[in-house]
Amino acid sequence: MTENNGYEPIQKVSIIISRGSLDGVYPGLIMANGALMEGIDAMLFFTFFGLDAIRKKTMNNLKVATVANPAMHIPTWIGAIPGMSAFATSKMKREIEKLDIPPVGEFLEMIHDAGGIILACKATVEMFHLSKSDFCDQVDDIVSVGQMYEASAGAEIIFT
Amino acid sequence: MTTLNVNGKEVPVDEEGYLLNLSDWDEDVAKVIAKNEGIEELTDRHWAVIKFMQKVFKEKGTGPSIRKLGKESGVPIKELYKLFPKGPAKKAAKIAGIKKPVGCI
């Protein structure tokens, strides 16, 4: 089922993380790290609220959305009760830790140490009035969309 | 059946090159697998990782995650990727003679 059936193996992935919730950020991080472990080159491009995952101030406080998230299987009005998001977040964080998946900051370090490239989107950095010093040390550069495509040469682009 | 020739002895492996019988492992087997993986010489640092993987496998029945490997083997992640280029967890598992890691991390 998982053989490559004669297709060329993937050489490089370029993963775009556009959301800033815990559940919006982790899939991209897991896929990037998973790629590197398979010997596949990986690049991460953070844009819009995805920037929260690489901002020193926010990166280790990402939350799970309990409102407007039908997959939580709880009524919206319950999800809106103060503390619900924090409750769901701490529960999910515990489950994540159980699987030996690191917190966001440590995960970015792992990916960077493994040779993964970490980029921030210039347009949104400017929109949110941020600068390089707002981001964690693992951010290699702040680049335009054009530069992101250039850096993605030969890669499969995955949008999350 | 695929086999690996180690000093004239045929050692059975699966199609990806992982040992079928963990009891076949010894340092010579490790050296032959490493060479097939493009690692010409196993240094003390390589051996530290290999021994750690075997220890975890003995205790848990599965190889360590890359996170655990980086934190507890004494070899940081950056160096792991240098020692075992293109996929340290899998490569080191193969050389250590343990089963292919199946975790996502």
C-alpha cells in the first residue's frame, strides 16, 4: 500500500502554515519533521496568523479553537464559555506530549537543526507591524511570495 | 529472500535492508549495513547512537523517536543528521539491527 509504485520519490516539500491555532500549526510541523526524517528537504513558510507559531511572544501559547470548529463536537455556546478553549488546549497538549510530540518552540528547533528552512511572509510581517526581533532564532529570513516560490524550486507545495 | 553478505556469511534482511533476525546482529554486520547506507566508517559518535537505539529497543520493543534520540542519546539532533545523513532515526535503526521505526516523530 505504501510502495512508490514506480513513481519518483518526493525530494523536497515546501509547507505553508497559514493558521495560528494549535491544530492549525501542528500538522505542518509534523509533516516538515517527518519529511526531514525521510531524507526529504523541507521548507516552512509562515503566513497570516501562522506567524503566531514563530513569534516569541505567542509560539508557546497557541490555542485550540472551540468555537466555529465543528470537529470539536461541542455546541458553539458551550465552546464560547470562558475557559473552554484553555481547557481544550491543555487537554490536547497533554495528548500531544504523550505521543512524544514536542511543544512548538522545541519542534521548530528540531526542524531547524535537521536542516529545515524556516521563512516568514514579508507581507504579513509588515501588516502586523512586526520585525525580525519578534521572531524566534530559528527563522532564517523574512521573504516575499516571489522569494518563497524561488526557494520552493523543485518542491511539492503543501498549504495548511 | 534478500541476504546481506557479511564476511562470507549470508544474513537475511527484508527488502529495505532491515535485519529479519535481530540475533544476527554484531559489529561486523553493522559495518556492512553502514557501508551500504553510504557511511564509510562508524565513529565513537555513531556507536553511541547505535548502542542507545538498541538499549531503548530492548526496553520498549521499538526504537526511540528522533526527539528522544536527540535528548537522551548524548548526540544532539544537528549532529545526528550529520552522522546519519538523510534520515537518522531510520538509518541508525537499520545499522543497529532493530526494527524500522514506525512513529511519526
